Amino acid sequence: MTIASTNAEVTAIDTQARWPLLLMLGGALKWLVVAGVLSLIVSIQLHSPAFLAEYSVFTHGRAVAMAETAFVYGWAANAGLALALWILGRLGGEPLRALNWVVVGTYAWNIGVAIGIVGIAIGDATSFSLLQMPGYAQPLMLVGYAAIAVSGILAWSGRRTDGTFASHWYAIAALFLFPWLFSAAQAMLVWTPVRGVLQAVAAGWFAQGVWTLWLAPLALAVAYYVVPKVTGRALSGYDFAPHGFWTLIVIGAWTGGRHLVGGPLPAWVATLAIVSCTLLLFHTLVVALNLRGAFGGGGTALKFIAFGVGAYVFGGLLDAVTAFRSVALVTQFTHFTTAQQQLALYGGVSMILFGGIYFAVPRLTGRPWASAAFVAGHRVTVVLGIVLLVVSLAAAGWIQGHDLNNPKISFADIALHTRPWLLLATAAQLILLSANLLLLVNFVRSVGACCCCGEETAPAEAPFRPAATMEAHAS
């Protein structure tokens, strides 16, 4: 008797796609640890500039670029794409197709990321945020992404049901929009770069698009699928979900100009971004309304997602407030901006993806997680690390911003004022690295148990309760 026949939650869709998706998730967690090590180095250098200064590979600028690349394109991309494919397969009602292309694309994507990080280390980086990798690494990544996306597009176009759900919309939007966004940025900034201040405009558009048109949709696809599945209830205010989706897709990328407030370009560019940030609050409120059920449920996956949704909503409100010129005068070009980025990428996207991993892996392996203690330990430490990191960087940035606006305070004094908070940020990075090592070890043990026991061995007890079968009426 197979696992699929003994447990209603493990289906042929899960067992057939098991190894390609676990390959992607395993790669994601390895990149997460690599990004954690690099982020720890970056954090130490903020208050101790001499740390690893004798090694050109780890100069602060290169370390920042490598950490950013490993986190976004290594961790978030692999985890988000794996969960998006799994969700599209489940919602489509039949096993995923073109999985060989997924495997080939996964290797191509990750080899491209590795080449990009090596290129950054040897000094070939570009100067554009979230596009630091040298031009020779990017085409391979684009080809790999296209190969991975084929399976998701086939699952969506060949679905058995006529209707679509919010998880469909966000997952498919991410699959389609990133290649356009990535290739357009390469053309404008790397291959045939535009001139003058247009570079800043294009770079701001791309950096914001990576968030609003790719990472956020991947995370929201997971949240919109898992929350009703775990709670067993339809989403609140689901009729507003299409409006929230289109608000993000249409308006999201226009908010990139908020990073250019006070820059040498027409004032209307920044003004348009400020207005767009305010309009985007509608999307944020819709997400809060739809996913508020995450805050009243139990289970490991839902606890991670509840924190992620809370961080996503709070981050959206904070983006709108700090976009105004009077606030940006203090927060722009300080550690406060880094705190906002960490709140979005770690607190919002990553926590939702963690929840998706904790929900999906037992269904892919047909077995519970190897260590319940590691699961609990990861949740406590990662929450502590994120809160401490965001608060410490925000405090350092607020102090830094006020000091920079005071001509009587020297740069040495500014460094002295922010040093205690930056030391706390380093402690937070160490906590996060420890937390993610727990998750990686637990994942390896869980997958290893699946390999050792074989696919035909049923677990002694169900690792999760029977499905609420929410795909039929809510994503």
C-alpha cells in the first residue's frame, strides 16, 4: 500500500513531483545559509571596518552584493518557484508535466547564480541593486528560469477546473513577469546601458519590480493557498482579492521612484512614486483582510505565515510613510532603508516561504519532519532574529538620519552613536544563521528518512490531519 493511498493529503501530484521540487528546496536552503554567512560578515564590517579588510573578495561592497544575490536569487527564487509549481499542480488537479525541464532549469539557474557570485567576488559586479551579477551570468539564469516556468505554465493551461484562484493569479504573474523584468533590465543597464539619470530611473524600476512583480507574488501565492487549507475556512472578503491583485501588478513597479527623492531628475518622478505608494495601500489592506484568518489558527505553517503576512502589511504601511519627502529627508540613504528591506525580504517573503516549506515537505515526502524540536527551535529563533535585526537597523538608521542632517555632528560621532545598534544587528544575523542551519539540518534528515524508508512504506501515523479540500472553492 502506498503512502498516497493511506493519507488523503499525499496525492499522485506530490509523489510524482517529489524529487524535482525537493531538489529546488534543498538548493534554496543551502543558498540561505550561504547568504547568512555573507550577511554576518557584512554586519560585522559595519561596526568593525577592519574585519577581513585584507581580503579583496570580502570587501564590504562585494560582500553586500554577494549576500544580496545569494538571498534573492539563491534562496527566495528556488523556494518560491518550487512552491509555486507545487501549488499550480495541486490546483490544476493533475501531476506536473515537463519535470525534466524543471531539473535542467534548476541546475542552470543555480549554476548561473554561482557564476554570478564568483564574478562579484573577483570584481566584475555591476553597480545596480538586485542586479549586481556580471552580464555573462545572467543569460544562463534566464534560460534556466524559462525551463522551470514551463511546468507551471502547463499546469495552469491544462488545469481541470474552469475557475482560477488567487494563488493561480499570483503564481502565474510571477512566472510571466520576471523574465520580462529581468531581460528588460539587462538591456537597459548591462548590454546597451541608457545614459545619465535614466540609469537611476531604470535601476529603481527594476529593484522595485523584483519586489512587487516577482517576490511578493510568489509569497502571496503560498499564503493564499495554505491559509484556507489549514484553517478549513474560505478567505474573508475574497471578492476583493482580484482588485488587490491588479492593484499590485499595475501600480507596484511605479513605486520605484521613491528611492530617488531629492535626486537630480524631474520632481514628478518621485511624486508619482509617492502617490503610487499611497495607492498601493489598497492592495495591502486587501491582503490583510483576505489573510486575517492566519492569525487565529494553529499549526507550524500557519504561525510562520501569520508572521509573514503581518510583516508584509506593516512593511507596506512603512513604505508609504517613508516615501513622503519630509520623512525621506531623515530615513533615505541610512540603515533605516536596510531595515525596511529586511522587513520585506526576511520578515515578509521568507517567513511565508518558511510556512510553505513546512506545509509542503511532509506532503512531498509522505512523512513528518524528522525533528519536532528543530521545527520549534527554528520558529522561535528566526522570529527573534528578524525582530531584533529590523528594530536595531531601524533605530541605527533613525539616529544616523538625524545626525546627518546636523552639520555640527562629525562622521566619527555618527559612527559612535550607531555602533551599539549595529552590534545588536550582528547578534541578530548570528541568530538567523543558527536558525536557518536548524532548518537545513532538519530538511536533510527528513528527506534522508524518505530515501531510506522508500516510497512504498507508509508512515506509522499521519503527519498531518485530513485535507479540508479547499481548492474547490477558495485557493
